[in-house]
Amino acid sequence: MVGSGGREHALSWKLSQSDKVETVFTAPGNGGTKNNVSIDVNNLDELADFAQKNNCFTVVGPEDPLAAGIVDKFNQLNLKVFGPSQMAAQLESSKIWAKNFMKRNNIPTARFEIFDDAHKAQEYVKSLDYNVVVKADGLAAGKGVIVCNSTKEALDAIQTILVKKTFGDAGNKIIIEERIEGIEASYISLSDGQIAIPMASSQDHKRIFDDDKGPNTGGMGAYSPTPIVTDVLAEKIQKKIIDKTIHSMKNEGIPFKGFLYAGIMVRNNEPYVLEYNVRMGDPECQPIVMRMDFDLYDYFVASIEGKLSDMPSPRWKNQYAVCVVLASKGYPESYAKDEEISGFDFIPNESYVFHAGTKKINGKILSNGGRVLGVTALGDTLKEAIDNAYDTSDKISWNNKYCRRDIGKKGLSYL
Ligand code: AMP
Ligand code: GLY
């Protein structure tokens, strides 16, 4: 397993339950993952070397190594690896590439224009009579997107990304797109380049504060399934977005293998793609994995072999799962690290604490990042899963612990 976040801990945990998997190594891992290997996710040479020596089947968690071509490299060396190629990863690594791909294949998304000239971009937003979102083209750790409430905010956003280069070269070009008002959901599927099978539905909570206030983060909590994605809507998303994406990628000679994540906005019952990710969501992965009633390893093998159509439909536990992210106060800006975390001794059975920004030093767990833990719990109802997740969250403490108190609340209002 390549990565060190909550997503990777959840995937490692699940894969280690497969009787076909002997040992799960995680590189570089965190304070919760076992068999950590201290190789950076971007050190493709050393990762390949390790995989070769240990006869690994490699699963890539985060986008950076995928965008850097880890899958192509491993394939050249005849190493088994789960995830999309570098070309296919452009769906996430270049937002402009993704927007143009959607446009030429009639996949529903917000209308947009692309700019590298600040003056032209400014003139453009002044000419519009609707609100916009300004996005840096490249990878910016989920932060290169500015949702604007006015022309003034849009002009400032252009300044920030294109002129001040706050996100570095990722902001050499920008997309200015229509802001779609609606309800957001994550739709994650697994593809083998030919077909894509849906994973359980989920909803993230991207803003730092309750009631979706404050700046965007990587995600402060998630739950699965979400009543927002009804069967009718799921079918629409699958047909108009997912199947079309997989089919179009294949037609363009860039078959997509791996997790395909579509960030969806639903307006008037119609889904639009806000973004693609070429990997599992984090924290969506944690509740989704908790509900898996199948051997994930089998599906990873089928994905890389192009044999997903031979697999039975994945079975999901008929329960809800909720993940509350415990973060360090100050995230997504600056925050303290190296604080000792306590309370791991009394975790009830229906909960699992996935680690993200932690490290283990002399048997103690210390905070080591912005998003520190993902407390994930099952429950027979959404309400019960929420209560279970918060009961466990409240047992865990450190000096600068912070979490949202309303994870899953949006889902309750739909039931
Ligand atoms: P992205 O990284 O592209 O998913 O954008 C981050 C967040 O910005 C999304 O999760 C949405 O909440 C918001 N967003 C992005 N694009 C749009 C859009 N066209 N309309 C409204 N909100 C958007
Ligand atoms: N939780 C959103 C993401 O993984 O991009």
C-alpha cells in the first residue's frame, strides 16, 4: 500500500483481512498502519525496488504518485499494480484536460473557459451575470479551488492563483466555471478499463466548520450510504457520467483502471461533474471500507486483469457507517504537531479508529498532520452510526483536537 493517510490505513486494514494476502506493507504509512516501510510516495524507484524484492501486489492510495506515472513504471517492470496510468490520471492531475475531455464527450459539467492571462480572465468574469468558481489547473492538495460569491471575489481569486501564484505552477492556467448551486455527493466506482462497478454511495463534508462554513479542507468526515443518492439518481450518474467516462477513455486509447471518483453536484435532479479523482476519496474511503462484505483484493486483481465483468456484484453491509475526522486545531492552515494522543484503550467493537496524521514513537501515538484520525463506526441507522462515531471520538483526546459536530446531519434531513 502506497500512502500514509486515513484512506490508506482503511485499505490496508481491509486487505489484511483477505486470506489471499500474506502481509500488507504500507509505505510510508502512519502510526496506525502495520509493517511500515519508510519510502516516500514519490520515490518511485525505491518503491519499485521494494515491490520487486518482496513480490508485492501494489495498491496506490494518493494521486501524486499516480500522476507521476507509478503504474506505468511498475507495469514496465512486470510488477502487479492497482491504479490508473499516468495518461488516465490526467482526469485528476489536469483539471483543464478533464474539462476538455468532458466537453468533447458530452459528459455533464459546469460551462467553463480557460485562461493564462489575468487581464483577459478579469474581463471575462466582469462580463458574466452568474457566480463562478476559479480553479488552478494542476494538483494543489485539494486547495486550488476558489468558490466565489461575487465578481470582486472572482477578481481576487484570479489574482491569487494566476498572478500571486499561491499554488505555484499548478496555477499557470486557470479554469473559470459556472458555480452550480445544489447538493454535493461523491460517486466512487471501480473500473477495469472496460466497465465500472459502483462502490457504496457516500457524502463528504469539505468545509472546516459546522454547517459547511469556513475554508475547504481535504474532508472533515463522511458517511455511507447517503440518501441523497437515490436509486434513480445513482442510475443517472452511472449511465450519463461513469459509463460514459470509462467508455470514452477506452475509445480515446487511454483505458482507465482503478477507482474513479466523480465529485457530483445535483441541481434539479440532474448530476454534474465538479471534478474527477483517480483514486478513493479520503475520508469517504473509511466508511465505504467498513461496509464492504467482500474480499477487496479479488476486485483489485480483477481490475488490473480487465475481468470485473466476471465478478459478482459487491455485497455491502446493510448498515450505515460514519467517519468523523479528528483534526489539529488550525487545519487547513498551520497547526501544532507532536502532541500525545490518548484514549485508544476503550474503542467499542462497532468502531474503528483509522489513523492519518499520526506517528508512533516509543509506543506512544503523536499527532503528525492536519487530519489526524478518522473515527469510523457502524450503526443500524444513520443516527445510530453518528452517535457511535461521536461516542468513540469523545473518548480520544489531545491538546489541540478539533472536529466538526455535524457529520452525517445532512443525510438525516433526507431520511
Ligand atoms: P473540486 O476540488 O474541483 O472538487 O472543488 C472543491 C469544491 O469546490 C467542491 O467539492 C465543491 O464544493 C466546490 N465546487 C467546485 N466546482 C464547483 C462548481 N462548478 N459549482 C459549485 N461548487 C463547486
Ligand atoms: N474527500 C475528497 C477527496 O478525497 O478528494
